[in-house]
Amino acid sequence: MKHEEEDIIDLLKKGNVACVKMLFDNYYRALCVFALRFLNSFEDAEDVVQEVFVNFWEKKKGCEFSGSLRSFLFGAVNKAALYHLRNSDRMVFEGLETHLNQLMEEEMPESDEDIALRKQKLFREIEALPEKCREVFVAIVLENLSYKEVAEKLNVSVNTVKTHYSRALKQLREHLDIIALLFFSIKK
């Protein structure tokens, strides 16, 4: 059941906890989907949205609220998701070939042979990934497909794609140590 923002704001001013249920009914699902744009799992998205609701209630109850609740909540979820992402040490592979060459030249002035060896090691580790993780990783990083496109291509859910991608990144970080860290950056 959808509730009017004015009704929610009135209950908020009165400090009536029913406004939290109304906020949940109106915005929870949309906010979780929005948070997924930044986070790697639906569970993280739910945690972020729930945290935003709790903080909103604790800081705004009994207070005058002006503006759009919808805009406020989406802005708060955006900030909270980015904060969560930054503090979770999750990194996403970006532009493998481009960054590989660029960073190798800038950070580690090495011979072409050394660079080729490092590339070979990186690609060997990619090939050593479990089949589904490798398929998802290659589709996202090398083919530059979105999570949704990969899900459709492999006939799996978007969450399954995110899980395989996350596992692939974790395994690569574990096996490549410092080399891999040079090529990771926050992307999505």
C-alpha cells in the first residue's frame, strides 16, 4: 500500500513509529534496487537501506521535515552505499589491458620482457578461475558487458553474476597479491 508523503511527515513530526512502516512500504524495494547499482550483493544493499531508515528515524523523529522524502532517502542511500563500498575493501577490475600497460610503465619501469611475464601470470590466473567465475569475469572485464547483459547471456540471475564476479576478484587478489592490486579500482 502506497502512502502519501504528507501523512508520513505528519507521523514523523509526532514521533509516531508508524511512519517507518509507511516509509518501508513506499520505498524499501526501490531503494534496495538503487543501492545495488553501487554494491556487489543484495544483502549489502538491504543492510544499507535498513541503516538509512534507522538513521532517518533516530535523527528526524519529532522534527520538522521539509522537501521530498523520496529525494532525501535516495540521496542518503547513495551516500551510505558509497561509504559502505569504500570501507568494505571491495574493488572492481577496470580496463584490464589499458591499465595494465599504463600502470606497468608508470609505476614499475621494467623491460618489455618483465611486463610480458606479468601479463602472462595475470592471464594464467584468469584461466585458472572456476569456469563460471571465469566466464562472468571475462564477460564483464574483457567484453565490457553489464551485469544484466551477462546474466542474460549465461541464463542466470544478476545476483548470480555478481556472486561469481566477486569470487573471481577475490581469487585473483589472493593469487596475484600486490601486482593485482595495481590494476584494481572502484568502477561500479
